[in-house]
Amino acid sequence: MQDIFTKIAQMPLIAILRGIEPQEAGGVSTALVNGGIKFMEVTLNSPDWQSSLEIMNDKHGDEIILGAGTVIQVEQVERLADIGVKVIISPNMDADIIKATKARGMLSMPGCYTPSECFQALKFGADILKIFPADNLGVSHINALQAVLPKGTRICPTGGVSLSNMQSFQKAGVFAMGMGSALYKPKKPTEEVEEAAKQFVSAYQSAL
């Protein structure tokens, strides 16, 4: 488990591929790898998400960290484990999903917003707290949460993270950051995805 945390920490940017289709999966995932981003999340409200995950896993294997997002049913966790998904990501804090995820040896990343949700998620075994939506209250909300959460809690702001604000989250000491439409939209040309990935990676590295 520590290996995957180390791998994330080396480049803690998550590409959220909401709406991706299987015919895009190979090209988009390769573009992201070429751009320097290796943590990818396929949301389960995407068309034929299982095929997209399988294509990406077959193409890249352990070169990438494959995550599944918008996981809201325990039954989905079992299917995702069999595909080879490493991280289960949800928009909400669901104790049953966290427990099922940990039982299958995967990383748990539930969506939280309030201190109560954060503490409950940690109690049930969450590895990373997805603070969603992050742009509503911005960095001040992240700082307030970090002031009361246990030292070392891994926080990942998601929702509205862009090139213009990511460095402020980074400087707040978050563990990772999730990028959605600022990085990928359905049917976006792969060369544009790669260029966007390079811009995010460059912005991250310049703030180290």
C-alpha cells in the first residue's frame, strides 16, 4: 500500500475522465502519460465505463494508477476490483463502500466536505479524503479542515481545480488534486489533452 502512496506523491495530479468512451480510452490515457499524469479516474457515469477501464489497464498496467470514480454502490466495488482498479473514489461518504474497498485491498477515497464527514470517513478506513466540491469555499476551507483533522491526513481537493488556483491548494499542503474539465472533456483531441497535462505538471513543479 505504501508503494502506491509514494507513486501518487511523486506526481499527485488526478485526471478525472468523466464521460470518456472506450474508443477514446487508449488514446487519452496515452496522452496523459506522455503529458506526465499517471493517476487516472474513469467515472462510472461514463458510457461503457468497464470497457474503458479494461482498455486502460491492458494498455498501461502498473505504469498508471487506475481509479474509478462516482462509485456509489457496494456491488460496483467488487466488479472494479476484478478489473484491476487500484483506487475507489466516491462523491459522498459511504461507510459500506469504504469497508468493501478496504476488504479488497484497494485505496479508499470518499467524498467529504464537512469535518463530521471527514472524521467519519477516517474512522471507517478511508485513505485519502476527496474534498468535494473544492472551489465553493476554496483554500480557506481546506486550511480550516486541516486545522482539526489528525496530522498526516491525506486531502485531495476536487471540483473546480484549475491552472489558476491549483498552486494555492498545493501551497496549503494537500496530498493530491483532482482535475476534471480543465484537463479533459469528451471528444477533446488527444494532442490537446497531452498539452493540458503538460501545463498542469509544469505548474505543479514550478510551485515545489
